[in-house]
Amino acid sequence: MKTSRRQYDEKFKMMAVNLSVAKGSIKTTAAELGIAAQLLTRWRQERLTPTGKVATQGAQLSGEQQEILRLKKELRQAELERDILKKAVSIFSRNDGKYSDL
């Protein structure tokens, strides 16, 4: 039995790459789109420039779009730091006597 390979158009590939860059996670983006994570990884490698930005097809991002991308990146970083601090607080607030002088 011969299986046919799914073909994805360039518009879908670019959308998937942009979404994975915005979310910061290839695995969750691939799961949401119903594609293999390895496939999305390859698309990202083909379309990302050395600076880490998505190579668009001749179109430059406007100042507002660049600002939005920058702010999304800062938000991801702040959320990551917040999550780490939440975990640290939960570890140190346990009442098992390991982290206090009592």
C-alpha cells in the first residue's frame, strides 16, 4: 500500500514558522497544526536568517510589526522568569524544615 505525502504550500509554511517563533515552542506549535515537529524544525532552519528573524519573501516588516515582535519576545522572557520564580517560591515555602533555621 502506497502512502501519499502531504504537500504544504509556502503560505502555510511561513505561517507555521511565524507562529512557532512567536510562541517560542516548536513542539506545541507542531502539535496544534497537526504536523511533525521535525518538519517544522526544518522549515524554521530554511526560513530563519542568521539574526534569528524569519526571512520574508521580499517584504520588510514595518516599524509597528518590528515593535510587536520585540514586545512578544520580551513578554516570553518575562513569563519564563515569572514561572521560575513561582517554582522557587513553592520550593522554599514548603514546611519540611530543610530550608529554615528552626
